[in-house]
Amino acid sequence: MLISVRHYKNSPVGKFRFGNQKATGGRLFYSEQTMLPMKTRLTLLLCFVLASGCSVQHDSMNAILWIQTSAEYQSNSEMVFNVAESRLTLLRDKQDVTADIDQAKSFGCNVGTSCPGLAAAGLIPAVVLDVDETVLDNSVFGARLIENGEQWKPGAWDDWVSEKSATPVPGALAFIERARDEGVAVIYVTNRRCSVRERISEGSSNQSCPQKLDTLENLVTAGYPPLASADMLILQGEQPEWDSSEKQLRRQHIAKRYRIMMLIGDDLGDLASNIKKTSVEERARFVSNHQSLLGRYWFQLTNPAYGSWRGALSGKPAQDYLRLN
Ligand SMILES: [Mg+2]
């Protein structure tokens, strides 16, 4: 006889293993002859639950610990920005190439390949960066959610944005300073969302989008050079037509004046449009089809805490996505 045991993600019960486990079809099976007697197993399980105070580990614990404590996180971010920095001069001078799929299409060209019409347009070379978990590290906010046993909520996030305490992502500052030195425009496109606050920040002149002022200030307190103009930071909902978390229209707005020579972000949606909300399989296929752009025109940072990758895990329990063989 085989007894099936459901493996609950991140629960102490799910991590409690004994006997010989065999993985079959998304479930863990235990062979009867290798198992302890049922009474012993139940006693052990009860002891474990009582010892753990019946607490269940927060969903983001490992991800936030990785960001906040691992040298690997630091090294990964530094690596991405080092590679991007090594491409700055080359891409600035390649006036006939864009990193943006839509901008290439508007000239009848393909992304990452020579496009004479683009060169003739004489656009200003620009790097387009996401903000959160690309240049600003918000892991303190994530850590507070864990500490308080809370999940992400818009109000709590807006309080965090107004605190302006996010810190720089490793490697980003040196990259942005180098981009400016190379005469490349630096433009931020973020899904921080404009919304009216009942309590307006002191000195805020932009009452319809206090989040913009907060973000501009946070970038400076994190050590980034002040923006050449407030237009170089574009928030979600800053214009009525920019209400979507899809960044396509905002990139199209940038593309009227700038040649998007490089895209940098922690989410697939920072690199391309209408892909982040597709399935796990479609997202993987998209990356495979565009792998030649990665590390050359597109630069992806790692974010295990949140992102559209989590949204793709829908339609069935998350543990059903685990590959067991
Ligand atoms: Mg981000």
C-alpha cells in the first residue's frame, strides 16, 4: 500500500520528511515497509508542530534573505551592470540599432539588427531602466511584511514609497554614472503608480502624483545623480493612457525622441511588451526566441521575491508546477 502525502510549499509540515520518499506525479509517496508505525509518525508530527509554535514560514522569507544577506545577490547584480556597462560605448555608437521591439517595428526593422531608417532619424541614445529591484532595493519593505506576517497591499506599499528609504541595487550607481559620462540619456520607467494621497507629503507640489516626487527624492538619497528633467522618470498612470502595468505605451512615448539602445529590469515586462502576463510556457519560449539579445541589448536582474513570473503560476496550485523528474 502507498500513502500519498501532499507537499505544502513553505509549510513546516511540508519540509518534515521521514522514511524513503518517492516522487511520482506531483505527489510524494512513502513505501509502507520503510515507514515508522503510524502512531510514531503522528507523535513526531505533533511534536514538530508544537515545537514550531504552529508558525508557517512567510512565502517571501527565503527570497528576501537571499537579497539581503547573500553575496550571490550582490555578485549577480554587479555582473549584470558590468556587462551592460561594457556595451555602453558600442551601443551608443551603433546608431542604426534599437533594443526595443516596437521601435524597431516602427522603422520596419528587427530588434538588435541594422536599421538604416533608425540611423537617419537622428534620435538621442538612451538606456531605459526599471526602478524597483533594478535601481532601488525595496527588500526592507519585504522584510517588514515578513516580520508583521502581512502580504503586499497598495496602502502599505504607498507608505513605503513615501518613506523614500529604498537603497541602491549593487552595480547600478556605477553604471548610471558611466552612462551619463558617455553622453547616454538615462530614463526610468516604473510601475510605481500615481495616486492621490489624503495625506500629501510635506512640500509636495504634485498632488496628483506625489509618488513621482517621492521616487525622484529616493533616487537622489540612494546616491543616484539628479535627473536631467522630471520627464526622465515615467510612472504608471502619470498620463491617463499610461494606466496599464504594461510599459509598451510609455516606451513608445520615449521612442519618439530617443533611440532605446538598452533595456534593463528585473521583470520580463521591462524588456518587451505583452509577454509578462502570458503562461509559463509562452514566457520561456519568448526568452528562447530572443536569447541573442540578452546581455547584449537586454539586461535582466534576478528577483525571486515578486514579479510577473509569480502571476504566471495561476490556474493550478503552485506546487503542481514543481518538476520532480
Ligand atoms: Mg522592477
